[in-house]
Amino acid sequence: MSVSREAPDATSPFDSFALRRSFRWPDERGARPPEPPRPPLRSAGWEEWGQRLLVTIGVLSSIAIYFAPSADGLSIEGRKAFSVFVLCTTLWISNALPYGVTALLAVAGLGLTGAMKPTDAYSSFGSSAIFFLMGIFLIGGALTDTGLSKRCALLMLRRFDHSPFSFAMGMMLTGAFATVWMPNQATTAMLFPIAMEVAAALHLKPKESEYGKLLFFSMAWGAMVGGNLSFLGSSRAALSLGMLQKSYGIGIGFAQWMVAAAPVVVLGLITTPLVLRAVIRPEPVDFGAARRVIERAVENLGPMRRPQYHALAIISLTIAAWVSVGGRRVDLAVIALLGAVALFVFKVLTWERAERHVYWNIVLMYGGAIALGSALDKTGAARWLLQGVLDGYQPSAMATIIGAAVLALLLSEVMSNAAALAVVLPLAFTLAAQSGASPVALVLAVSFGAGLDFVFPMSTAPNTIIFASGYLKTSDFLKAGLLMTAASILILIAVVMWWWPLIGLV
């Protein structure tokens, strides 16, 4: 399994299963890094009809809003922006179009309807969030391409091979640690082949093995919880930072983010095994075969090579710059781009390989989401909507922050977590002006809340990846995910109420 692509020993269970199922590391198969596996396509059923109905309702509602007389307190531009908002939110929830395509529709719709000047809508793609996101993708790509992330993961997992439960918790902690430095989607895709090899070595039965459920849930949920610890762990962080910069002209430092997130992550990692223990029955397994899988994989790593040393040095310096000057004296995107350029200068990445790591669907979505949020704010549509919903109620700053976080969490169960953030944050910013809530606290709360969506297989990329393993059923997600989501809401509320006031966020 080394980065030098040495021939595998076909007698190894790790390698033989990989040959049968074609699970190979990105650097070994010379193809685009793994995207979340998708379940097989099914014939049209109630889900497809529900999607069509939702899209139809969204389109008709958008048209009705566009042609309706302007309501009291809502400008013509605000009404037009709200019609585009309703249409795009419906498409994001229904997933009828790729998220990036819906974002392009948002930009075109804002310009076509006159809700914004086309040049203002286009300028959203010049946001620092877009360039920050591309820098993160390239840095994560360097970790994957050089094999540095795989090396660190295997060396860490070897410390947890004492027992089956210990190994599952090791997968959780490894996923959480890796997402401090790379997106949780990439982390889960990196750990996925290891989990599949262990499951095969233990002869676990798909959809029946209780230990298989524990193993895959631990892996994905560790990455999801740990993805909140830094703004490298999830691409939605780039969107929230971009919207904060667009609306208030301020940023959040790397260290400030980590201090605010630490209790959410620590309590989440403590809660995860408790929840899994509560809903998954113990299953006795002989872990000797799995231990040999890990040992053989570590042996095949070989010594570290020059690209790995270069990648480690460049990424360490980039993170040090984020911690020391990022978000205050130097824009975070500037540091990310300089780090990405250094990866090319020292030949850690080539352009051909780098292109595989920039997910344009996500980049386009963020540009459209920022444009849509800006239109709702500038035209007064967000303010008008909140006034109608709240009907004179004046929430406190604390209630605003908690309410926005919980709303983002609930919405992220039925739509992309980035799309949920794009819907909630403009409304939260408008409400912050009335309640006195800190915009920095709002950004952190909504970003954390949008990433704690455990209930459905398609809620987030890590869930989608482990669902494709075949070891989990939708009912398993519902049973375990509902309990974990409820626990996450309580954790988030507790942190906002008691920890954030101590560090001056609320």
C-alpha cells in the first residue's frame, strides 16, 4: 500500500479483497479521488414522485410570488429576490438538480428578475470564501496524493487494535483527528477501504452484523463531529466565513474557531460511543484477522518520501500562519492560496492531479449561495420575512443564536448542510441586528449545527459513504441518528449558553 506503488502481495487479505472489490487508494488507482458512493438507481417510486411534487410546488410558488403585488414593507426588488430564494431552496431540498447548477440558476435568476444588478450577482464568485475553499481542496488533495493522510491514519489505528470495540473507537478518533486538517468527506473516503477490509477479514454479514454497524457508524460520526474543530474539516465553514466577510467585513481566526468548537467536539466524541452502545447490540468477533490486516497495511507503508516531507512542512506552515495572523492581519484565503502555490513550487502537486481535488459543484454552489444571501439582505427581503414569522416577538441574543443553530441542524437533515447554512445565515444576520446577537457567534453556531445531521443516509457525505458499504439499513440510521441528533442539539445549546459567554462570544 505504499506511495511508490509497489506490487501488492496477493496472499494478503487486505490486498486480495481490494482486488476483488476494487477498493484502492487514490494514488494507487490514478483516478479522481473518491466521491461519496451512491446507492444503485431505483425505478420511480414515492421518493421520485415526492421530489416532482416538491419541485412543482416550488416553481409555482416562486412564480406566484414574482407576479404578486408587493406586500407592505417589501420592496419590488425584495419580492423578486424572495421568489428566487423560494425556487432555489426548493431545488436544494429536493436535490432535483446538482447543487452547483441550482446556484448558477440563483445567480442568473437574480440578474434576470432585476433583484440585483447582474454584476453584483457575479461578484459573489470573487468572494474570498471561494478562493479559501479552493485552497482547502488543494491542501486536502496534497495529503491524499502523497499518502500522508493514509500513513497517519494507519499509524494511529494500530494503537487501537486491542479489541473490536477499541478498534471501532479508534476509527472514530482517527476520523475526528483527520478532519482537523482535511474535509470530513475526504477523511471518510480515506478510512472507508480500511473498514471494508476489516469487515471482510472478520466475515461480517452485510445488514446483519451488529459490529459492522458499530464500525461504520464510528468512522463516519467521528469525521462528522471532528469536522467542527477547525474550518478545514468541512467546506461549509468556507461558506459561513465568506458570508460573514460579505455582510460585516470581519473574519474568524483559526484559534478562535477551535476554542469555540472544542467543547462541541469533545462532548460529541464522548456521546457517540454511548449512543452506539445504547442502540447496537454487542457482537462477539475474533479480531485476530483484522489485526493482521492493519499490521500488513502498516508494513507496506515503507519509509516517508520527499513529497510527504514537503507536504507536511508546507501544510504545517500554512496552519501556523492561520493560527498566528489569519483572519486578523492577513486574509485566510490569501494564506490558503499561498500554501497551495507552495505545493506546486515544491512539486508536491501537479496541475493534472490537482484538478481532481477541486469539486466545482461545491465551489459553484457557494458562489450562488453568497449571491442569494446578499440579495435577501440588501433588498430587505430577509427582514420582511422575519417580521412576518416572528409577528412582533423580539428574541434575545441567546435565543437568536440557539434558534439559528437548531434550525440549521434540522434543515440539514433534509438538504445539503451547506444549503441549510445558505438558507439560515442571511435570516440570522438580519435578526442579529434586532436582537444584538454577535455575528461571529451566529456563524459558528449555524456552521456547527448544519454539520450535525445524523438521521438520514443522504444527509451528509460521510453518511452516504458508509451507507454504500452495504452493512447499514435506513432503519439503522433512523434509530441511531435520531438519538445522536437529539444529543447534539443538547450539547450545542449547553456550549452556547455556558461556554461561549466565558470566552466572550455571547
